[in-house]
Amino acid sequence: MSQPTAEVWQEKPTNGASGALLLLGILILVIGGVVGGIISIANSAVIGAIIGFLAAAVGIVMAFGFTAVAPGQARVVQLLGRYTGTARTPGLRWFNPFTTRTRISTRIRNHQTDVTKVNDGDGNPIEIAAVVVWQVSDTAKAAFQVNDFREFVAIQAETAVRHIANSYPYDSHTDGGISLRDNADEITSRLAGEISDRVRAAGVTIIEARLSHLAYSPEIAQAMLRRQQASAIVAARTRIVDGAVGMVEMALHRLTSENIVELDEERKATMVSNLLVVLCGDRDAQPVVNTGTLYQ
């Protein structure tokens, strides 16, 4: 037996009637009906009084159809439970007084997720939060497709943030790898895309999504800081050694090519050792005066 599918709603426009002229007409109808009814009663005209007060009652009922549509807001119009359209035109509008007109804001909104403790792609506990900029683009879906579109956006945004955090490591340990800390543009782009996919059913468009908080959890923060410091020291030492080796190679090449001095293999080894100590050492080199030879 096949499962029933949920109805997919789509926004359609309805602007109602301009309220300015109708307001004047209804005022004339109500005031005229009341005055006419009073005059008819004074003249003992029962039928005229009934018609006058009936006209005034009709005008009062019609007055309940006036709705002010503010800029940045929309009105979802329903007649006896049936969706008839969405009014987005600002100003005083008039609709069937028996309709319900639900206000939905179409302004751009921000949602800040809570700081959540999750495990990153390497299994390390981290704290993460994001800011999501969103806007209602389809009021029919927002009103009828989900129970509460604001809560829906909040839950889906938090779920997407958790999924992104679980998919990538905080720091990349390989060249070319994507990490949460070092690849902000790629991470935010994928986060915005995932949230967009999740909230599309609610008629919501994601304008931007960015990480607002990213840090290791306190229980491992010190250990990870030491690891980052060690990695930085290793990287700096590697750069220093590469530069020192290049300088030594250049010195040997110039000494040989310009015939400044002729060195055998042992003297070359000694000079290389001394140069590397000078170039790679943490402290200033202390010169030692050799009064003999390299072999004594």
C-alpha cells in the first residue's frame, strides 16, 4: 500500500481591492444607513428603518475586510480554510471580511545558533556556533508546509552545523586537506548550501551562513595549543634548515668555481658543520681561534 504524499504548496498572488475608495463608500453606507433608519423611525416608516439599519450592518461587516499591508510583510489569505493567495502590495487593502489574513514577515532575519559541543572529523571535542541570514521567499510553504517555520529554521541550522563539524577536522594535518579553521570560505559555502537544502521545504532562502564561534573544548584546549606550537616550531625549523643548506651549498659552489680555496672532503665536512651550527643555532655563535690546523 502506497504512503500518502503531503501536498506541496506554492505561493500565488492576491492583492484584494484598494481600500481607500472602499473606505469612503463604507463610511457613506454606514452613516447613511443609520441616519436613514433614524429618520424612518421618526416618520413611522418601519420598512425604511429596517433597510437603513440593515445597510449600516452590511457596511460594518464589510469594514472587517480592511487590512493594512506594511512594507516587508505579507498577508496569507484563507477563505474558510482554503488558501486563496498572498498579498504583498503595501497599503490599505480590502479582502472578503470572512477571510483570515495571517501576517508573515518577509524581512531579512538573523539566527544565531547556540554554542554546541561536538566532535570534529578527527573525533576531537570542539565548540562551534554559526550565524544564519535567512528570508521567507514562499509564504505559502512557510505557512502550510511546516508547523512553525522559525523553529524549523533554527533546528535545521543547528543540525547542519553539527553535520559540518563532524565532517571536517578542526586542523588539517595533510597538505590540501580542508579544515574548519583554515578553510573558512569553503566551510561557510558548504554550510550555507546544506542549510538551504534543509529549509527549502519551508519556503525559506538562505542568504548567508558563517561560523561565529570555533574553538577546542576546554578539556583539550591546552593540549591542542601545545600541539599547534610544536607544529609551528617544526615548520620554522624546517624552513631554517632548508635555508641553511642552500646557503652552504652556495658557499661551497662559489669557493670551488672561483678557485678561492681548495678544500678536501674532510675540510668541506668541517666547514659545512660549522656553517650549519652558525645558521641553525638558537644562540649567537662563539668563535674559537684554532692556532694549529684542522688535523690537530
